[in-house]
Amino acid sequence: MSRLDEVAERDGWRCWLCDEPVDPRMSVNDGRGPSVDSCISDARSKGSKNKGRPAEQERLAHRGCNTKKGAIAPVVPWAGHLFVVDPAPIIAVVDRLERKGGREVVARCPSQSDAQEAAAWLIDRIGRLRPGLAVSTAVESVGGQFLLILRA
């Protein structure tokens, strides 16, 4: 089995950037075809064996998503069907929580059901984005709105 197949199987044949399925039958030269994205992550998180040294992670991405991202910081969008206000940038939040732990407010929602739907989606998305990072969510009612909180 090739490295591409191993990474793709681990990631469930889903692009880590756009969260859409990647077709294994597509040519690797096609924009919707599979590719391996190598990114350097900061390994200074608590309990890391590589404290202070960057670690390379390989993730599955569409060739087009990978090319579009290039060497700039990627943006992982929130799902369009979620009703969230002031959503935090997912990758930046995950990086901070991985490095420092703690909790962070990631969005506001008009109803508790919207916040719970966003929380379930976010846990699933982060599980594919950073499989080794243990996170949980909480929904708190504040001033007529519901805050979605992510904890690591």
C-alpha cells in the first residue's frame, strides 16, 4: 500500500481542508484527485515527547485544495448550514488549545439547539483535523444567546 493510500484510509478519504469526500479513483493530477499535504505543527503541547520541536503531519487533501493552500496558513471553514455568529478561525483555535490547553469561546448562537448542532459538528471536524487532540464542547446561556466553548 502506498503512503497516499495509508494516509487516505486513516483520514476516511475526506479532504482535511474542505471536508468533502476525495474520490480514490480520480487521477492525482486532477484538481479533485487525492494528494498528501505535509504540514508542520508546533509540538510544544503538554506531555509531548518532541517538546519545542515542530512535528510533521500528513493529511489527505484534494490536489486543488492543497495547491490553493500552498505555503500559507490554511483556512478551515465552518459548515454553511450552521447558525453561528462571530465564529473563531478553527485552525488558530485548535493550535492554541493544543499548545496551551484551557478553553476558548468559538462562536455565539441564537438558540441552544443551534449551539448543540454546531458543537457536534465542531467535535467531529476537529477529530478529523487533529485526531490526537482530545477536545470537548460546552454550551452556556449568556444574555439571551448561547456561547459555544471548546476545551482541550
